[in-house]
Amino acid sequence: MIIGAFQDGDTGAFTMGNIEALTSSAAIDTLRKSILLSATTALLGGVLGAVLAYLIVSLGPRSIVRRTTLSIAGVLAQFGGVTLAFAWISLLGFSGLLTEVLRSGPGIDIYGAGWLYGLKGLIVVYTYFQVPLMVIVFTPALEGLRPQLKEAAVNLGATNLQYWRMVGIPLLTPAFLGSVLLLFANAFAAYATAAVLVSQGNPIVPLLIRSALTSEVLLGQQNLGFALALEMIVVVAIVMALYALLLRRTSKWLR
Amino acid sequence: MKAGGGFRIVRAVLLGLFALYFFLPLISMANFSVQGKGPLKGTITFHYYAELVRNEDLRSAIISSLLLAVLTVVLMVVLLVPTMIWVRLRTPGLSRLVEFLCLLPLTVPPLVIVVGISNVYTWVNYLLGDSPQVLAFAYVVLVLPYSYRSIDSALSAIDVATLAEAARSLGANWLTVITRIVLPNIVSGVLGAAFITIALVLGEYVFASLLHYDTMPVALAAIYKSETSTAIAGGFASIVVISLLLLGLSFFNRNQAPDVGGQKE
């Protein structure tokens, strides 16, 4: 595939043409939107997921609600793809449940001009599987926050707020950032949901790869697909390298 | 962490809001799939679930997805279980490498893997025909990270070396050791691996759609514009099955590690 990224589709000769095509304004714009989507959903999912994880952990280790929620989070984090798109279409699509209720009740048109099928819709839908993933990866970090630290802080006269501001949050920051990076890679790589939801245009990189691979108009586009896939690998590799670095810092203080 | 009264109320409200956010799309999906449309308007009906079986294309797609799931599970168990037992017993030095190889598919986006193997699959089609079942080879790779984790934790819970030595000294050959001594001891781990494999295969869309095979998710995505209710009914049915499998999985994992509730020393 990497070789294919540097080959000409018709002749097989080596070329930089495919890589150069990545710098075209359309390709750059797609990459920008893809990163925007991944970053937004990673931050949203990260913050909401961290709050949910804290709520779950505060229930105490023997709580049934906590166990159930963690199991459900495990299921929901896997719940991407075609059916997730269907679920949101049935909620917010043109004849979706919430759309109809709001239309007939207070007369609010939540459907708008079909925003669900564009970038904004993708942000809402992606957040749905980002939050449970955050819960799964962040809960161990919260559990690793030793109660002794809090006791020590309180003994030294710290208030609850002071404890969180000066001990808890600084300790959890690397774990939080690491989890957010993981979420970023997760959203960046997601394809199926977007493929079903978005049928017009190619707002994000995975969809651009689809059109390059399945294009019937232009032959030789496959090698552009290879180049785009290479671009995705590079982005994911950078994110994962940062993640590994952060993980090393985190493991020093937690457990 | 101690919880004061005010915090308790805030927590309950927030947990409720989260639950609402997560269950509303599912509820609306269930609602959508039983609401009659067109001539059936205004009635509650299971017509669209029946349609899943009545529609020829959908039925064959669902059957091939189920076959594919079974095939992938068989392939995964046959490949992974003997390899992992062998590595544990005879070449422990290789275990890091095997672990790395098994976790590799997690870091490469599936879409990229598809782009990479699309050329391979022209040959696979040429050699083995173009039934969707050939996807099992790709899916085995895809489920490796999850099934590896599950089987590995089951293997670490038992003393494989002692069991194998005892069996060997009583005259068992390696096949007997693997199938009749070790396998029965790690059956919960293998079942867990099988569950997550089935769940992943039933929902997999990226490989199937880009390599042009008609599995269930692909068929559902293809008809959702024209027969939305049927597609959503199919989607909801598959969610129910997959969720049950994954919840079953977390049940198995809990049996393996009773302190999963987070009791830390």
C-alpha cells in the first residue's frame, strides 16, 4: 500500500503525484474537517466521559449501578457503524421521534436543513460512542487515585476544592490527555457511521478514501486512495506516539 | 469518597441525564421499527421484522453474516488457542512478539487495512470464489486483539506448564494436551473470545462494503433509503443480539476476576 501511494495508477511508474494531490485545497480542507471532527468529539466525549466516570466511581466499588453502567459502557463503546447511524436517523431524522414530537408540540423544527447528515450531525453522533469509551479508559485512572492522597491533603488542612485543584487534577491530567488522544484516534479512524449518514460530498478523509476506491468515473484513483490511507496512518501514528509518551508519565503516579 | 446529601441528588440527576442521552436513540429506534407507515399508518406492527426474513436479499445477507460469524470463530479458535498454548509452554521468549502482533490491528484503522488488502482480495476471489465467507480471513485479523486478551487472561489463571507436564508424563500427546487438558480449563476465556468475535463480525461494515460483499450491515445500509422501517428494524434486532453477546461477555469476565468491582489493595 505504501508503495502504491507513490505509484502512478495507469503505468505503475513511481511518482510523487499522489502525495502532491494530498496538498490540493480540497484534500487539505477534508483533512482539516476530519481533524476538527475528531478533536471536537474527543474533547466533548473526554469531558462528559470523565464526569460520568467520576460519578460512577463515587458510587463505591460494590455498587450495582456502577457495575451495570460499566457493562453498558462496554457495549455502547462497541456500538458504532451502520446501526448507530440508523438510531440517530430514527431520533433526529426527518420523521424521527424527537423531530416529530418537537414539531407537533412546541413547533420547533429541530431537523433544520438536514444538519444531521453533515459535519454537525457527525459530531453529535460520534460523541455517542466517544463518551462510553472515555468511561472505560478513564475509570481505571480515577480508581488508581489513592485515597491516602486525599487523606494526606485533608490532614494538612486542604479543603475539597484545594485538593482537587492542587492534587487531584494535576495527577489526572496526563491520564485525561492520553484518553482524549485515544478518543481522537478512534474518531479519526471511524468510517461506517459516516458512510451511512453522509451520502453527499466527502467531508472527512475516510469518505474521501471511499470515493477514491469506488470511483467509477476516474480510473487510477486507487493510488490516491493509497496516499490518503498513508496520510491517515501518519496522523494516527503521531497521536499514538503522543499517547505512549503520556502513558509513561501517568503510570508513575497512579496505581 | 464520601457522598453528601446534595451531591447524591446532583449525581442522581446527572446519571439520569446520561441515561436519557444514551437510551433515547435506542428507544426511538425501537419505536420507529414498530410504527406502521403507508397503508399500515397509525398501527403498531411487527410487519417490518417479518420483512427481514421475507425479503430475499436481506435473508441471504443475514444468513451469510451468521455463517461468517461462525466461520470466523472456528478459524480464530483453531489459530489462536494452539499457538498461545504452544508459546506459553515451549517458547515463552516469543510471547512479547505474539502479543504485539495480536494487538497491532488495534492501532491501524480498519479502513487502512482494507485499502491495503484490496489487491489481495482480487486474488482471493479468483482462487476461492466470491462468496462473503472469504471475509473470515480478514475478520480473524480484526478480532485478534480482543480474543487474544480474553484467552490470555484465561491462560494466566491456570498453571499450563504443570498441567501439560502431568499429562505428558502420563503418556498424552500434544494434541490430547491441547484439546483435552488445557482447552476445558480455559473454556470461559474461549467463549468470551467467541462472543466478542460474533458481536464484531455481525456489525462489521468497513471491510464488507468496500470489498463489495453482501453481509447484513451492507444490505441494511443499501435498503435504508427505500425501506427505512425495515432497515431500522434489522438494525435494532442486530443491536439487541450484539448487546446480549457483549453483556454475556462481561459476565464471563466477571466470573474470571471476581474483584472486578475495583477492590484495590
